[in-house]
Amino acid sequence: MKRIILSVLAFSMLAATSLQGLAAPMNMPAQPRGNYAQVDWKKPVHRYDERRVEKQVIIKKQKVVKRHDWKRGQRYGEWRRHQPVRDYHRYGLKRPGHGQEWIRVGNDYLLVGIASGIIAGMIVAR
């Protein structure tokens, strides 16, 4: 019984001394922490005269689609700029003859001669 009383007394003395270091001091007033700054939310951050600020209006130009009137025998000089259509059956086009190939210009398909660039046939999209 003596042992129990002595061990409880020793434990309480050790616990009291260790807990005193964790308690806040009573004589120090609460101070703001150094990591935080006081911010006044009512004041504007940037000072500028709103009358001097001008609005910038950006106008985007729409791309104008140029419609061509293709005709047989007409020469198309820029035919080399377009990729030839290899799977012509997929688009419902007939097989091109020797020295001809189908090219796609916009939504239109032109059958042009490889050597001259003369239009031999066309399918115009609507």
C-alpha cells in the first residue's frame, strides 16, 4: 500500500512539473503572430483614376469564303498546293485517268491533269 501511495505521489509531482512548461504564461498579453499581416479590406489595393482607363475593343474579322466557278478546260495554277485524293471511291469519285488526279479545294473536288493543271472534271459541293 505504501508503494502505491509513493508511486502516485511521485507520478503527480513529475506530471505537474512537465505540464507547467506547456501552459501559457499569464502575464503576457495576446500579440499578433509575426507571420500574419493586418489587412484593411476596405481600402483599394491599386489607386488609379477610373476616368482615364479606356476600353479596348478587339474586332475579329470573319474569314470570307471565296466561291469559285470551276469550268472544264480552265487552268488551275495552284493545283500542286493541294494533296491528291487517293481514296476517291470513298467520296464517290470515278477513277482518274492516266496523267490525272483528284484534288480537294475547299469542299470541291477537281480532276486535274498532272502535267498542265487543266481541269478535266469537277464535283462542286453545295
